[in-house]
Amino acid sequence: MMIDALEAVQLGGITQWIRIRGTETNPVLLLMQLGPGLPIINETRRFERLLGLEHAFTVVYWDQRGTGLSLRESNAEISTARMISDTVSLLELLRGRFDGKTFVAGFSFGATFAAQAAVQRPDLVAALIATGMDIDIPLSEDRTYDFVLNTARKRGNRRAIRQLEKTGPPPHLGVKQFSTRARWAFNFGGVRTNASYNSEFRTLLGSLLRSPDYSVADVIRTVRGITTTQAALLPQRHHRPGSHPAPHRCAHRPRPGSPRPGRSRRSDTAVLRRADGTEQRAGVVREVGARTPPRGTREVPRCARQCASQPTRHQLTRPRPLEGRHSRTVRVGGARERRRGRAPSSTPAHQLLVPLTVRLDKHDP
């Protein structure tokens, strides 16, 4: 028996919409759209034309909460926990109706929610097909940002460079920041070849207007709802539901223990030979290619305003005082020595033991 029906279902206490197409005896395939905020019921006929899924499956297209037709339910709570809970509820509904497990295919955000729902209820899922699933979001965002910024510089696109440098490095938790990065990723071919951000939006708008399932009011709600849903979900991308948010990490500052960008680290065992002939063995870790900042200055990261809410990870040091010639008494191995030289008043005593003869006993590149 053939099915082609648009149905309203109750999920998570609100009305959401699905379209079911195919033969009732075929296994069920649930499609979960990319996003955040994008619908999928409008893609029904295009997917059938390109993929022909209805020949082998009973295909379920679902506009999740905060997207497409499900925006008819106003003031619905939008969160990753709710999205995952809705997915489990829909899988339970499909099992009760079709008497079997469901195949789930998710794209981007949809793949992430589908995977987390499958972890919670593996008894409801026959198989999971994930395309573009979020695995390491900070790494993905860093790579995308580096790609678009480097491509903009290679092509000499000053508008892109200006917008991306103004946006700053990830995390991009705001709609404007996320949209700027996504726009140039589309325009530079990082998402789909021979496509741009504007062409993708025109394609989406055209499919909404041509779909018999969407009224003009639905189209307007869908377009407006994209921004609203993104604003709700983007800050929640960096941690799993029920866990603490991942700490903010700025791309301008390396992780603790890692070398600065563009520099390598070398570990040496050094022997410091004093003037009196005694030696002291010490481990030395130094950065190859490191540059000494000008005296009396400091470096302020470009993302200072963005990181203002994270003072514990991005505290700016006070300007170093200008160095002057002075003499200082230093204790070395129980003896007091008086040394004269240029050194900042805040320099620890053990750093003033210069000049010293250094002999490298071991070198590990």
C-alpha cells in the first residue's frame, strides 16, 4: 500500500509535522535535516528525484521543533536536549506504527541528534547513517576559519578578510559570527562546489515556495525561524546535554604545554658553568624561533573583546617596566654575588645568572 501523507504528531508536548512517503511494507527510513534551523519537508520531491529512496524505504521527512512547519507551534522551547528527546519519541511512534526498528539518516546537526538518540535507545534504531556529524566541534571550527581566512588572503578578497578578522577566531556562538564564517565557506567552495551562500539561500526559498505543504505564512515563519533557532542552539553546540560547557579556548593562545604557532620546541639537558668552576645541571625547554617583544610593550590578542567574558583564561599581563642599568645582589649556591647588568626589576633571581657557559649534553628535536 502506497503512502504519501502530511501528518501532525505530538512530540515533547508540542505539535510537529512529518511527511511519510513510500510503500508501507518497506523498512522505515527517518531523515533528519542539517541546520541549525533548516527544514526538510520542502525537499521531498527533490530527494525522490535524485535518490529514489521511496522505492526501497518508507521515508519519513521531519521538520523538527524550531524549523519549517513545526514553527506553527509558537513559543516552543528549543534546546539540544529537547531535540534528542523528540527524536526518541518519534522513533517510538514509528516503531509502534510500523512494528519494527527505524533506519535513521542524519545530516550535520541532524546526524548529531540522531547519534545521541541512538545511544540512548539503541533498541529503536536499525542502522544510523551520519553525514557531516559534529565530532570535534572546536577543531572543525578552527579548520574552517583557517580555510576561509587563508583562501581570502590568497585571492586578495579584502571584503572577506575584513569581515573574518572583525569576527575573530572561533568559537562563534552568535548568529552573525556563525553566518559570516558559513557565508565565506560556501563562497570559497568549502561546502559545495559551484555554489555560493546566496545561491543556496535562493534554492531554499524556491523549494519552500514551490512546495504544496507550505503556505506563504509558513515560508515567512521558516525563514525567520532559522535565525531564532540558530541563536538558541549555537551556544549549546560545544557540550553534550547534562555536561558542563567546554572551556573557552582562543585560537590566538595555544593550549597549555604546546608551542606557539610557527615555532617548534626543543628539550635539552644543560650544564650551567659558573665563574667559580662549579656546575649545575638543569632541564631547559626553549622555543626555536621565539622573538623577544620590544621593551616596555605587551601583546594584546585580537580577540580581547571576545574573550572579555573569560578573564581566567585570558588575563592580560601588565606592561613590563622599562629596563635600566642597575646592580643587584644574587644568591648562588649559598654564596652572595653582586652582578651588574640590564634586567627588569621583576625578573626572578635565577634568570639573572648570565652570562653562563652552557653545554648541551643531550638534544631531542
